[in-house]
Amino acid sequence: MPLDPARTVSELEELRALTGDENGAQRVAWTDTWEQARDFLRSKVAPTGAQEEIDEAGNQWFTLGGDSDRALLLGGHMDSVPNGGWLDGCLNVLAGVEVLRRIAEDGRSPVTVRLVSWADEEGARFGRSLFGSSAAAGSMSDQDELRRLSDRDGVALPDALVGHGVDLDRALEARSQLENAAAYLELHIEQGPVLEAMGLPLGVVLGTFGVERSRFTWRGQAAHAGSTPMDKRRDALAGAAKLALHIREIAAEVGDGAVCTCGGVVTKPGIVTSVVETAEQLLDQRHLDGEALERMLAMAREAADRFAAEENVEVEWERIWSIEPILFDEKLIGLADEAVREVAGTSHKLPSGPLHDAAEVARAGIPTVMLFVQSLRGLSHTKLEDTEREHLELSVRALDTLASKTLAAVG
């Protein structure tokens, strides 16, 4: 069976009709619609003869045996955010299905080939991203926090997992799935504007940004909006506002792709007739270089202290979450660059700002690389997410070419 990239695009459209609505994709993990998507995937893989297994963390595996137990892994995720896009995550998996078909038709592979659909990459329902891949990688260390998570309807995460055959206390047993992994390949839409701006359909990912996620709590004094002179105010929001603007300067000074985002400010008492007494501000900072990321955080904290003094308020800093930058395998990056040039003529190497399951696999010591395909207008996590059909087909060819090169290298 020759590779048929157009079939992948047709299957993506079929999945969109099955699990989406007028607002976009609704494949949120640990829901019935997500299970529909997994059933859909199961039906597409079945003719290859690959054996299915659901591991202890809910990851869905399909294994095509080879001459060696060493395994080439292809992967992605079928879950989406609410009202999400038709390509995010599922392109990775369905392109992997097409590669699996081609390998199965060619005959027995020198190494085992496995396709994985990771469970709950997005974290859309409970706020914990990369659930399945972090369990398999052995980096999941927040079991106590996970037990306390609940969704907006009050359903606890452990209870939701049980409804899908997953026991939170056994999730880390999924680590056994990576024991024989020789390499991991993942295709993904870029979710950003770089490739489109360069007029390129495909790119090779150098690694994923490290992240520092912080909460700054500013404390001033509530006072009447009408009777308190401007120079007598202790306005907590003033400090937060200064930091929200200053982070642009931090990103510009550090450079090399640095990004900083003030993602939310909650004020109290939160009424129009009062000076703000408390402002809780969320800050997200990302960079591919660990030292640069550390410097960015230090600069933000120093600036916050300075602005607090200027506004006669107090500020407290709290780390919410952090992850170090993950660099992908140099040899696989080279093979990926060759594959993209063979398929598209030109390649470009770039970092990934968003996190991906591939980062968790790489963290586990498995040689890993990702391919990006251009995203129109740089949009993702919205029903407007899209990629030219010809570029989607090119991406499937690139993944297949990379898989062939990788099989030759590890076989």
C-alpha cells in the first residue's frame, strides 16, 4: 500500500465531523467525545494488524512487531481544548497511522514500530497538561496535587479517570512503555506565524521552551475613588500595570525568542468606586535557554520590587510551575532537516514555544525530534485553526521520510 497523504486529510475531516460542532473541536480528554475519537483511531489502525494496548495512564498504543524489540515511536494526542481546532494533536496521530500503514504493507520492519496517542496532552478539563506522557516518562511527581484537582462541575480528577479505566495511583506504571524506545518522532502544526511569514510549509523543531509561571500578589489600600487624591493612593493595580508593560522590555533585552505574558490580573474589591487593594497577577515567561530564562525571572522580580516602592504598595512573588528547556536530539534534528529538504526543498529550524508530549519523552532520555507544518495566520486552539491541504499532505510525506531514515539509523 503506497503512502496516501490525501487519505490523512480526509480522515482529519471525518474526525472533525464526528467530534466537532459549529464552535470547533470538542475532543476534551476524559469525556465521551474523546472516547469517540479514540474509537475512530482504533478503527483506522485495525487493518494494519498492529496490536492495541491502553496503559496505566490511559495512553493508547498500537504496536507493529519487528525483527527487534527496539521500537521507533510515532505519536501525538487525540484530545483538544474546548472549541478547539481540527488539527491540533490529531494530525500527529493520523499522519502516524498513514506511516504505519505503509510500513505494514512493506513487510516486517527491522525494529518494532509503535504509534501512541497520549492521554490528556491539553489539560483542558482539570488544568494538568501532558498527563499521559509525563506518567510514561516518569516525571509525574505531583500525585498529591492531582488528587485535589476538580473540573468546573466539581468532578474530582481521580473519579473522572476511573470512569475511563485509569487508576491515578497506578499511572506511573506506564513508564514500562518506554523501556525499548529507540527514537520518538512527532509531527505538529506550528501554532505560530513563523513558517507562514517565511513562506515555508515545514520546519524542524530544535526543542521546547522552558517555562517559568509566577503569581505576583500586590497589596495596597482600598480607598474611596472620589475622595482619595491621586498622590495619596496606594493602588495595587498600578504596580501590576507597570509590570505588565515592563515585561516587553525584558523580552526585548534578553532576546533570542524570549516571550513574556501577563495572562491575568484579578483585583479586589473589584468595584469601580474603590482604589484596588489587592491585585493577583499571573506571569508566564519562556525561553529555549535555561540561563536566559532564569535571568528573565530575576529581572521581573527586581522590577516588581521597584514598582512596589514607587507606588507605595507591597508585592509578593510565588512560583506556580516551571519546566526546564528541552533540547531535541541533534542526530534526529539532522535527519529531520534532510527529510524536510527532500520533501519541500527548503527547511528551517525553530524552537517551540508551546509544550508538547515530545518534551516529556525527551526528558526521559529517548532521542526525540518534532516536525512543524505551517499554521495559517498562526492560529491554534480555535475553530479558525487551519493549514493548507497541500502542506498537510507534505507534512505526512515528511514524517514518513523521517521515519524511514530513523528506521535505517536505529535498525
